[in-house]
Amino acid sequence: MTGPGLRLRQLGIDTQREFVIYMRRDCHVCRAEGFEALTRVEVALRDRRLIATLNVLDSDLLGAGEVSLSKSAWQSLQAQPGDPITVTHAPSLESLSAVRAKLYGHRLEAPALNAVIGDIAAGRYSDVHIATFLSACAGGRMDLQETIELTRAMVDAGERIDWGRVPIADKHCVGGLPGNRTTPIVVAIAAAAGLIVPKTSSRAITSPAGTADVMETLTRVDLDLPAMRSVVEREGGCLVWGGALSLSPADDILIRVERPLDLDSDAQLVASILSKKIAAGATHAVIDISVGATAKVRSDAAAHMLRGMLEQVAAAHGLQLKVVLTCGSQPVGRGVGPALEAHDVLAVLRGAATAPIDLRMRALLLAGELLEFCGHSIAGTGKSEAWRLLDSGLAWSKFQAICEAQGGLREPGVAPLREPVKSGRSGFVSDIDNRRLARLAKLAGAPGSPTAGIELHVKLGDHVQRGSALFTLHAESPGELAYAKQYLATHSVVVLADEATP
Amino acid sequence: MTGPGLRLRQLGIDTQREFVIYMRRDCHVCRAEGFEALTRVEVALRDRRLIATLNVLDSDLLGAGEVSLSKSAWQSLQAQPGDPITVTHAPSLESLSAVRAKLYGHRLEAPALNAVIGDIAAGRYSDVHIATFLSACAGGRMDLQETIELTRAMVDAGERIDWGRVPIADKHCVGGLPGNRTTPIVVAIAAAAGLIVPKTSSRAITSPAGTADVMETLTRVDLDLPAMRSVVEREGGCLVWGGALSLSPADDILIRVERPLDLDSDAQLVASILSKKIAAGATHAVIDISVGATAKVRSDAAAHMLRGMLEQVAAAHGLQLKVVLTCGSQPVGRGVGPALEAHDVLAVLRGAATAPIDLRMRALLLAGELLEFCGHSIAGTGKSEAWRLLDSGLAWSKFQAICEAQGGLREPGVAPLREPVKSGRSGFVSDIDNRRLARLAKLAGAPGSPTAGIELHVKLGDHVQRGSALFTLHAESPGELAYAKQYLATHSVVVLADEATP
């Protein structure tokens, strides 16, 4: 287009994944192109381009000829202040017609799913478009074949690792349970047994910690593909953040819209889990589904339906899958928050007397399943083999070696501010609210403040004396500690029953 | 919450209807409440409150303790710079569970629809939530009863005018045809006949002009309810912008998300049209559905289905409805753009020799139907009565009186820059692309620049000589004119066929 060029200025506005461009209403390009607020535009900087949503400025935040980008768009274009950019109308999104067709009751065929997922992975869908796609697929409207093709499209939209051998082991937990951090222990045991376990994990989205956040308190996790490969070649396993690897990149985008909508779609869940595993090159995966009233999967019936779908879609992609159902009625371990959970993991690996027994037992169960499933142990002996690898210190040695290969093992910190929360009465613990516990840990600062969170001192059924500590708040700043305490003034997290009715 | 208060600062960012709040990442409230980008928060200023989406700032655009709001949120709270505000977590939206249930195949009962529409009208839904609701209702998933209840919920969410008499006449066009501005003419004729026609119209959303934009070049249109009432009491009719009247306010919000998604939902369309009419107190309405390949309704079958639904839903609400199907194959009149269309309207009302005959005939047809339908004329005589009222100058006198009552009639301007676009060859006009024509008018500056747009010189079937003008571009600035011309370099708007094959 004609006229003087546009230059970038940084405003530092974080809109999460959605790309936003800020332009003055009187900007010549805005006027000439007929742009108005929420117009979808294509932004080009040298050979990089993306689609953004326009927010119009009626102020002098930007000078004449200046435009700005939201943080994610800025990063995606690798922009520098003063860079020249061009802004044009976004090309129309042909793949949206497939989304509309699905809403009108048509099936989504493979080419349509490839186009939709490709556009999403390339950042061409606004959040509103993504919500429409998720809605079109929700409510059981995706049949088995569509779910298989959706999974394939999600794998094809990103990188796919080929390890050149079999088996490649993986594990995943469908949970929503605070503190359920079995992954580092299972990977350490499996790698100690000689299995190849190239584990990638996510950061927290709405929870107080993701496995990548926990591992980041222990070692470096933002490895790129060559670095990850070299760790796995050397140690047989890794524990890295998946975000830097571009494995099923559409999944990360879909999840950020899906979560606030609270849309439970089995098809999306299955495609999300399996596309990550397949892209990471896994051939054998153990999936732990925690079932409980305040967990993600709330009934045995829902768990069995999800298991059936996982198994069939995995089979269609040549991925061997074993699903294990576990109890999801309360948190696992003691810590909730990155460093606090890392301490639990270390205690189990080191065989400390203080190690939380439930975390240990759950990790041994899953590791045993994985050892059998991958052919390392014969049926019925996996768990005892896992036990041996853990108690002999071999798993701990392997964990240390993996962390060293990733950049060095460090001891996670302890929050400077710790305050026990005491019981006002005696009784038996009859309920621990997983959601409120997660909320409380986040108020205390997790995961942004890595040592912040909750240290639980009780489990369901425990007898508690008046005045004894139910849990301890960990915080890095007095303000965060105060907010967590304020929340507790009006919300109970641990529920006690009378001593007479345990 | 504790800590020093937050103060408002103006940044002037226009995000359309979606309310956005801007806070520094290191803001104590952000940290303490665990807010992150895209968190939904409740913002309170004195006794006003709204729900907004958080955008987090990593820059010094805002000082410590300062927050900002998008323009629409700023206006909604009637904020002033420096005002103290409080920001808390938004209460959870109970009505979203009804949206999810609809996605999962359940029907929406009246209480659920009331809750959803009430939340939308109150601005509690983000655009992503609205997209999910629209998706849940699209694809023919709303049955007749649901559409009736949706319409009722939309009426109940806003003001409803009671005129205390019958009939109250109204008209509406489902079209998408550029220049199809029959409304001012039909209202003038009907009011001249003594009917009560309290007409409210919208501004353009994606088109080069809405009826309110056209009327604004002739008189004042942003009347409040008492002012509108007094115009109607005095002159029997009005031609005002509906946006200031709070009639079916959820409709305006839904439409802004619906349009970019291009979701054709008959239920939403019917509820949108009829809720506005019912809220405005209409008892008898004529609906003009233009059918054509590039119009909104593309086939007779679609038109008949829409007509059936409109009639049944209207009947359930006691609204008398007459649907007229008209030809939607090309633009109506000559002008496309606010002032250019106003000139066409004036020419027809004044009986000018240059008045576009198609606009005149269409307005007479619809006015005749309305006169018969409201019992003013007996069957078969409405059109000739409309003809008489128009050609006698009575309709023109009534139109002038209505405009005077609304604040004075003024002559619309003419754009300072006009450039004819000539045909490069001879031939017959075989096609006029409605969508490209609309786009071209917007590039030339419509509706923001009121005199900008397109003046068409040809109709389908016309014979054109090489070098004769097909249309004239009207613009208020050289830049806009240049952009329109640039578009024409790569897009043809008027298609010619060989003289041998007319």
C-alpha cells in the first residue's frame, strides 16, 4: 500500500495467545483500508507474518505512523522497536466454512480438519473462532473416525520426533489433583530400567503447578529439540517443557480457550493427550485417569468411556496404550506448588523417611505398569521391579543424571514466609476440597513465585486435635501471604467431621 | 481488599463492545488476587459495576496503582480520570451451564434463556462465551418453542414501549443489498396516511451504511425514549437510531460477534428482528426478504423457511406479520453510502425526474402492503394509495415534518472528491457484485465519512459503451480515493458480457 510506512512501538500489553495490534483511529492505513476495532488484519515484518485482531486507539499512546502489538504477537514476529511493518486485510479463512458445516451437522473429513488445525496452529483463528470450533466439536458430536483424524491433524501441524527404535515409553495423568506429581519419579524409574522415556510436560494453565514448573525448580527445562535428543541419547530419559518443541502446537492454543469455557469434550481431550504423545515419538504409553468427585473425571462410567476412546484412537495411530484408573478423591503428596512438589519428589527418590507414602505408592504402581507394558518386566513383577529400582537408589541416580544432562540439578528453595493454619476444633478429616486448595496455593503465589504454595499436614480420615496445624501457607511476599489468609477467613479447605462420626 | 486503592487513567483503547481492563502485572491487586491475562474480573466504580477481561501490562503505560479501561467499559461506568475503582474476581456465570447443556443436546427452557440473555445484556459474557452460545444455537438446533422463548428473553432484557393503541406499524428488510433504503420513504408514506410508525433503525455494522447513518445526514437520530415519543405523538412516525433506546440490548451485543463468524442461524435472525419490533411496541410489521445469489437469503426455499419461522414466532407474541419476498439480484437505487443514499431517498420523496425508479417502486410496494395490512386501505388498493400519497407530495411533507420534529431537516452534503470509473469495453451489464461494491464504498470512506461511497450509473442488462462511466467514486480525502482506486486495479465490481450474449 502507498503512504508512509508504519513503525512499531512497544506498549507491553499481554493478551495471552491472541495476537492484538494497536493502531490509531486516524492512522492513514486504518482509514484507507476501512479497518475498525476487531477487524482481523495480516501483519508482516520482513518474512514473518501473522493474523491479529485490531484494537483502535483514540489517544496519543502512539504517535502518528506508530503501531503496537500485544506481547505474544511481538514475540512471534521477533520484533524490535522501530521495525517497519505492513498491515493489510487478513485473507478470508476458508477453513471456517468447515467449522460452520460441522455446526450444521456435517461430519468433518480429514482435509477439513487439516485445514482448521493448520490455521489454528498458524495463529489465524481469533479466540472467537476457536470457541466456535470447540463448540462445534463438543457434546459428543465427534465420532471415532473424526477423533482419529483430529488427532492426526494435530500431530501433522507440528514437529514429530522419530527415535528410530521401539519401545519409546511415555506416561500421562488425566487428573486435576493438586500435588499428583508422579511423572518425575516414574521417568526416573523407567529410565533406570533402561527404557527410553523422552518425557515432555506442560506448564500450569489454571493449576498451581505443571510438571514443567516443578522440574524447573530442579533443573533447566526449556530445551530445544537437538538438546532434548542429546539428553535422551545419553540418559534414556528427559523431563523437559514441551512448549519449546512445537509438538502438536494447536493443542496449546485450543487449551487456552477451552479451559475458561469449561467445555468437556472427550474428542478434544483424547486428541490433545494422544497428539502430544504421538508427536513426541512415543510407542507405548500408560495413562493414569484419576476418578473422584472433585477431579477432572468424576465417575467410573465417564472413565470407562474415556478409556475406550483413548484405546481406539491410539490403536488407529499405532500407539500402544494402557489405561490405569486411580483414586482421585484427595490431593497426592504434601506439597502444592512448584518447589513444594519438587521437595516431595526428591524425598521419594531419595528414600527419605519423611517421603509421602501416597505419592510413592502411586508412582510405583504406574512405573510397574510401564515396565510390564514395555516388556521390561513380565506380568505381575513390574511393581516389585519398580520398587527395587527406587529403593536401591538407581532411580535417584538416574534422576540426578538426567538433571545434570539438562543443565545441572539444583535444590529447590523454601519460601521465606511460612505460616501454619491451625484447626479450630478436633475431629476427623472428612473432605479436602481440591479446587479451593488449588485456589489457595495460587493466592499464595504459585506458580509465579516458585516456592509459594501449600504444605498439607493431613489426609482424609486423619484425626486432628484442636490447635494442630492442618497445613502451612508458603509465600514469597507478605502481600501474597495476606491474601491467602484473607481467603481462608471465608473459605474452608479442609472439612472436619465430629469425632463420633469418622 | 486491603492495600491502597486503584485509580483510573485513560488510555483510549477501543475494543468495541467487549469490556477490557488494563492492569500492571506488578499491581498489588493483580498479584494478590492471582489475576493473569484474560482473567474475567468485576470492576466497580461507585454503584456501577461490570465484568471485564484483563489485559496485563508489562510496561510503564500505567503508573503504580493505576488501571485503565477500554472505551466501552469507560463509558459504561461513566468514569472520569482519577476515579477510584475496585477490581475483584468475577462471580462465576451460572448461566454458562445452560449453554453447555445446549451444546450437549438439551433444550433451552425459558428460565435458562432468560438467564443467558440477561447475562449477555448486562455485559457479563466475554466474546468467547457469546461465540459458544451462538454456536450452541446454530445449525437448526433451536426448535420453534426455543426461538419463541429466546425472542421473549431478548425483549424482557430491555425497555419495551407501550403506545396504548393499535395498530402500531413497522417494517424491516432482510437484505444485504447496497442502497436498498426504502425505510424512510415507507415511513413517510405510512405516517402521511395517518398510521403510527415509530421506526427505529441500526447503524452499519459491516455494511457501508445503515438506515440510522443515512438519516443522520438528514436530521438528528440519537433521540432518547421521551424525545422519540414526543416526535411520534406529534407526527405519527419517527426515523431514529435504536441504539440509544435500550430495546432488546442483547441483540446489539450478539450481532457484533455473530457477523464476523458468519453464522447463519434462523433462530437468532428471527429473534433479533422480532425482539426489536416487539420491544418498540409494534403490532403490525411488514418484512421484506430480498432473495438473490449475493443477498443474505440466497434461495426461495430458504426464504420460505425463514418466512414460516418469522410468522409463527410473531404469532406467539401477538405480533401481526406480513412477509414480502423481493428480488435481491442487484443494488437498489444509485447511491451506496450515507449521504448518497439520502440523496436517492430525497429524490424519490420530492418526485424528482432523476429519482431511481427501482427504489421508488420497491418503496411503493412495501408501503402499499403496510397500508393494507394495517387496515388503512382495502385489499388491492394499498399500492395505488401509496402512489397517491407519494406523488401528491403528502409523504414529502410528512417526512419534512418528522425531520423537523427530530431536530431539523438538513440537505446531505456532496463529497469534495468525485472520480468516474469508466468501462474499458462495450457490452451488456451481466453482473454487479454486491459484496465488492459494499467493500469499495467502505474503502472510499463510508460510513465514517458520510458523503463518501459509490454512485452507480448502470443496472443489470444495461448496454454500456466503451469509455462511459460505470460508477463514480465519492471520497472526502485523497487517501481514501486512492485506496478505492487501488482496489479496483485488481477487483472488478461490474461485469460486462459481450454484446452478442446479453
